[in-house]
Amino acid sequence: MENSKEMRTWLDDMALPHPLVIAGPCSAETEEQVLKIAHELKDTDVNYYRAGIWKPRTRPGNFEGVGAIGLKWLQKVKAETGLKTATEVANKAHVELALEHDVDLLWIGARSTVSPFIMQDLADALEGTDKIVLVKNPVNPDLALWLGGIERLHTAGIKKLGAIHRGFSTYEKSKYRNIPEWQLAIEFQNRFPDLPLINDPSHITGKRDMIFDVSQTALDLNFDGLMIETHTDPDNAWSDAAQQVTPQTLVQIMRDLKIRKEDDQEAAYNAELSNLRAQIDVIDQQLIETLGKRMKVADSIGALKKQKNVAVLQTNRWNSILGKMILEGESKGLSEEFVLKMFKAIHQESINHQEKILKA
């Protein structure tokens, strides 16, 4: 997939005055619910109406979707509101039913992307379709799996391709439901700059009050659109209630988001500057999180030294680290002076942590 420009055509042809917007309930629950939400979204900036028909649940016993009957409800949505429709597919039967009911946009979920076997089966089922197919990132932060899934679809002759960034699962405590790992999305853009990339702030945050901030970050990083779960009664939704917003809130979010101009030189400069600064902000946040993790390890070392009555400062170890990091820094274009200052500060903070534990 050396050149992804041809796959961008479907988004270019839409000539949207705003980012692509995919919105609708996490799950289709009843025909009344599906149609009510659709009618409240029909005169907004929403381009595709999404609804989960089949819901892959982590454990059995939870609501797993209404099944194929929901596709008929999506047909009614299109007939009554004119909205194009979208749903997730996870196997050949889903694909066949979705195509039979003329669903306009199909996406492949994170649990499917993680398996090359599933992705190949879906590629075979979708071979040659003119529908839009979007691929969510896998649940684990593996860029190769994400790219590989898209490449399988491209090899199957699917031209209208795109990707959805929905964050990554983690065992670590985080304010996010799925940590964004923005650097992976940035790397994805660098690999395929012309492949449409959609952000899913609903699944990244898991909380409706964080959706705006993540959406703004995505637009600052030049994402092409947003997929936001929307429900007329989100608190009583049958799945993922906490991350869904009302249609009114969605409209307000779209109004408040800052969209930069692209049609004059000054705007292009500001857009690039904002993009770079947004990347810096993401990396800075990661630096702080990494340093925090390092100090937790230092705390454990301090506790071990206290138990064995060992001195905090280990000179040979420190000199070894410093020499190694200076060489590593040089290979990354960092000056020796900068590396020395940075690691001396880190080392001092580590000593402070261990001293505190030894004195406790």
C-alpha cells in the first residue's frame, strides 16, 4: 500500500465544510429509540448515523445487540431522515446482512482488528465493495496490526478505506477508559497521510464530560472527523451509558470546537504550528507519566535498600547509567550538556524519593 491517495477520494468528494461526523447510539435498542435519535440528528452536521447492531461484549450475559432486525430500523432511518447509515461488522454473516440492507459505512471493531485471521475473513467477505470501510485500532497498542488490517482490505480491492482511533486498553490506572496513545495515531498519519483518520472520543474517554477536550485534541492533530456516541436518554442506555451525549450536547460540542481555515497562507501556517504544538503537548504529558513511573520504581528500590540496610547512592551504577544515556542522547541529536542536566535532575529526584523512604 505504497500510496493511499486513491483511498482518500471518498472523503474529498464529500467536500465537507467541517470534519466528518459519525453519530448515533452505542446500541440500537428499539425501533422507536433508533428513529427518535435519528430525527433529532437529521438537521445537524452529522454525516453518518451509527448504531451498534451486534455488540461484542467482554463477558456473556450482557446486552449483545438486537441483531439483524436492527438493520431494518436503519433502513427506516435512511428513508425518513436521509441520513446515511453505519454499523460494526465482525464476521462474514454481518457483512452480508449489512450489505443486503444497504448500510453505507461499515466499521471493524478493535476486537476484530487484533486478529489477522478475522481481518482476512472480513476482507474476503468485503472484497470489491464500494461501501466505506473503517478499521478501528486494535485493543493493544500495536501499529503493525492496525496497518496490517487495512492492508488486507486494500488488497481485497476495497478503495474507500479509513481508520478509527479509539484508544488502547491498559491495566494501568488512567483517567481514560482507553488511553489515547496519541503518538501511535501520529505515526499512523505519518505512514499514510492521505488515509482518512477518525477519532472516537467516546471510547477513549468513557465519560461524556471529557469528549470535547479529546475531540479538540484530535482536530488539533489534523484528524479528519469524529465518531461520537449520541442518545436521547444516555443515562438509561442499554450499553456504555456514561460515554454517550444527547443530540443537543453533540450540537454544542460541534459549535464549540475550533476548526482552522485551510484556504490562505496564514491559516496554513497557524494550522501547522498548532499541529506541532499539540504533538509537543502529547509528548510532554507522556514524559511526565514516564517520569512518574520511574519514581515509583525508585520508591521500590528505596524500600528494598531499607530492608537490607544498603546505602542510597550507588556510584558505579550511576556512572554507568550516565555514560550510557549520553551516548543514547547523542544518537538522538541531544547534546551532552542537556543529557547531563536532565539525568542529574532525574537522579536527584530519585535519591530524594529513596531518602524519604529510608527516613520513614
